[in-house]
Amino acid sequence: MSTAKIPTTVITGFLGAGKTTLIRHMLQNAGGRRLGLLINEFGDVGVDGEILKACGSDVCDEDDIIELANGCICCTVADDFVPALEKLLNRPDPPQHIVIETSGLALPQPLIRAFNWPEIKSRVTVDGVIAVVDAKALAEGRFADDEAALAEQRAADPNLDHDNPIEEVFQDQLTCADLVVLNKTDLLDPSESSRLSDELQGKLRTGTRVVSARKGALASDILIGFEAAAESDVASRPSHHELEGEAEHDHDDFESFVVSLGVIDDREDLLARISETMRENDVLRLKGFVAIEGGSARLLVQGVGPRLDSYFDRPWLPGEARRTELVVIGLKGLDRERITAQLSG
């Protein structure tokens, strides 16, 4: 089994900028790569169907496409993004490259930081961040073709936990990018397109470049192969608030450890202990498998914040050791002894 990290391309940009069109073109010109997709732009209608039309069996199939429809991806990292990424990584035949289409409202930096979560850090890396910009809208003094639709998207997202002005989100997308795609340049005259490109170039990090595109038609070699490892380079991609001196917490400060228990007599008692332990020790996430006394199937447990889910996912296999193992995730400095003692009862 290969131990190489699977490269991932993160595509940002406001609703209507052309992210989905860009991805369709990537699928049609994958260059032999088998792609996996995480789609978070829930404001687009029929995204899955459109993408599947371009997705041949040698490029990807339905199991390689996961839609994250519970809201802004940067606000649902623990609940949705990390589990969805794990689902792709755990496939018997995982994709060779993963493409993530974010919501237009997503702040890219928190998503990039999430690649340092212990569960995925050793398995996947951010090959590059691409910001797609609507050239026609920008030329007319707007950030998106339909800013009213963007406002509706914001209002409809119950999980959105940031209210950054649209210009700040735009700045964060540019600052975090390894490549900026100035899309829809066919709607502008060449001089106007050149002017916008020069203006954008002045707002980017050193080494980031602007390329023009018509209907998202760019060769895959332009979009893939940066080898940026952006999750290890967050400091050079400051957010708007960091540029103003408001330092954010670095998700690289996460730690995890495993609590191994024997066979559990009382399921409800264990679940109550887990909930109490998470609440009292600032545990961000807990997951694992539980062996219940007399049970023929293993119990899957997943805790995120105040929510704790559990269900029997499959029967124990013949000869499989029946034990309980819980993975605890939180910020560095967790009191491992206390947490282990509380979970052990």
C-alpha cells in the first residue's frame, strides 16, 4: 500500500464565478488521473448531475463524489468535512487526486488548517488553492455576478458562524490562493481583461499568478501539480483579520490519543461517560468502536461538540478481537490521565 499523501486541490470563488464549470473541464481532461470530488457549493442547482455527465468510469464514479450540503465547509469541519474526506480516503481504491469545491462564502484558511487534523494529516495534502474570479462582475465593480443571491445563500445557511463582509472573503480567497483564475474573460475586451489581471496580481502573495480563462477551460497541468503543501504554509497565507493584527489559533496545535478499554457491560453508562468527559475536558471530537458484552456487532461511536451518535455498524468478524478503542481529539494540553480515567469509569 502506498504511503504517499493524496494531493488535493481546493477551489474557492463566489457563487456563479465558474467553479463547477472549471471542475467539469478538469474531469474531461483528467490526464489519466482518477479524481474524487467534495462539493460544497450548495447554491448551485444540479451540480451533481452536471458533474456526473462529465465523469467517466475511468475518471470517477458516483462513490467518488460527495456533496456537503449542511452549510459552509469552513464552519462544519468536524461535523462534515473531515468525515467526508475520510470516506474518500478509506475507499478500497481511493482517488489519486481530490478536488474540493467550496461554498462561495467559505473562508479558505480554516479549511486549509483542517488538513492538519490528526486523522487526515498523514494521508492527504493540499496540492494547491485556486481562486476563481468572475471577470465580468469585477469589471463592473462587483465581487459576484449576483450579490443578492450570495446574500440569500448566507441567510439560508444555519451553520455559518462568520459574518465577514464580502470584500473580506474575497481578500482571503486571493491571499490564500496559489493560482487565481480570471474567468469569463470572453465577456470583456482584451485591454479590460489585462487591466483586471494586473490589479489582481498586485494583491497576491509572491509566486501566485493570475491566468485568464473562458468558461473554465484550462489545461489540468495548469491547475494540478503545485505541490504547495498549503497546510504547512498557513503563515504565508494570512487572513484579513491576521493582516489587521488579530492572530487566529493554529489548528496544527491539535493532538490525539487512543483510550483502549475492554468489553463494556453497559452501553448507556459508557455513552453518558463519554458525553460528560467531552464536556468537562474541552474534547473537540471523539470516535471509535465499542465491544458490548454479549453483542454480536461492534458499536460505532462519534462525538462532535455536544452531539454524540452511536450505532451498530457491522457484525464482529470471525476471529476478530473484541475490544473498545476510542480516539480523543483536542487542542494540545489535554489531560490524558484524567480523560482516560473518566472514560474507564
